[in-house]
Amino acid sequence: MTSPVDPDVVALAEHVFDLARSGGTDELLACLDAGVPANLTNGKGDTLLVLAAYHDHPGTVAALLDRGADHGRVNDRGQTALAAAVFRRSVPSVTALLAAGADPADGSPDARATAAFFGLDEMAALLDRPPA
């Protein structure tokens, strides 16, 4: 028999996910310093990195990458942080993710398919640029 999850732990996790969504980088990093895993995943498979990218917080994306967040993780819908950043047309987030080694072919739909589906030619060109 498993024990119930402590409600305070659930509240902390929800707060941490909200920080990723809102771009609360400094407080989020303090939580990571206190032991919250950089690859914490919610019930939909979204990581902190996916949420920060989807909500267009490039500073938070860069900070999470610096703290070891896994750019290759996919959520339950097959989406990656890179595809989310492409969807949001965030040049800084896409650039940071690519520099960290994110693969535009990861996920389903992958970042290139996302750019193509939404007609984001500038994002497609960024994805096809040779690494710096």
C-alpha cells in the first residue's frame, strides 16, 4: 500500500510549475538550489523547460538549461521544449536550446514539423542554420 502524497509537496510542485510558466526565474532557481529536480515533470509530462519555452520565457529556458534540464524530454503529447519555443517564435529560446544540443527532429510533431505546419519560415531557417 502506497502512502498518500504530502499535500505540502503537491503545493510546492504546483508552485514550481507556476514559476516556470510565469518566468519566475530567480525563485525557480532558488527552488532548484533547495533540491527540486531540474527535470520535474507534471501529470501531463511537461517539464519545467517545456513550460518555460511554451510560455515564452527565454531567460528561464536558459537558466534551466544551465542547471541541467534535459532538452530532449518529450511530454505526453510528444512535444519538446524546442517545438514549444518554435511555436512561440522565440528566437532566444530556440537559439539557447539548439546551442545546448536540442535536436529539431526530436518529438512528434518535431520542431521542423511545427514550423512547417504554422508557416513559420523564420523558425525553419533558424532550425536549419549550422551550429555556431
